[in-house]
Amino acid sequence: MDDISENWNTLEDKLVKRLGRKPNMEGILMLIGLQEISSSKIHFTKEEKQDLIHVGTCTLLAQEGYYRVVSKDKDGWPQFQQVKPIPEMDAAQQEIWLKTLILHYFQPLLEKQV
């Protein structure tokens, strides 16, 4: 747990330097979604923001084999299919698991010296 906390703090510090503020968990998931759709669009509707969070979450779960990309829609957004059930866990376990997946996703950023 200590490594997760330490690495999470490092990630937050790097994101603050890049974004000018500390994003919450939804903000980080949205960043992952944005990176995955490779859009230059700046403003998103509330529904699009929810979709970006969904893309970010599915992208993280795809790293572990729970989802896979089956296609991209006409706008280039990935469409996911669940491959296996997600393990049941309480809220604290979910948060640790999600943080671990996010840290894995951002590993290249964490290794980069800024």
C-alpha cells in the first residue's frame, strides 16, 4: 500500500505540473479517455464527459483483460465489450485497484524526469 500511495502522490504532482491543478479520480479517468480518443476537441458536453470517463475506465480494465475494444464508432471513439466478470470488492478495494490500474497506465509519465 505504501508504494501505491507514494506513486499516486508522484502522479498527482506530475499532473498538477501539467494541468495547473490536481484532478480528482473522475478527472484522471477523463484524461485517459481523452488520450484514447485522440481528440483535439476542447469543450465536451456533460454526456461526452461521462462517455470519456467510461472510455478511461474500460481502457484500464482492458489492460487486465476484463474488456476489449471491438470497434471504433464514426467519431473514432472505442467501443468495448466485457470479456470476463469484474471481481466483487468493497469501495476501499475498488479505489486501490483503480489507482493501481491508473499507475500502470501512466507508468511512462512516472518514469519520465520532469
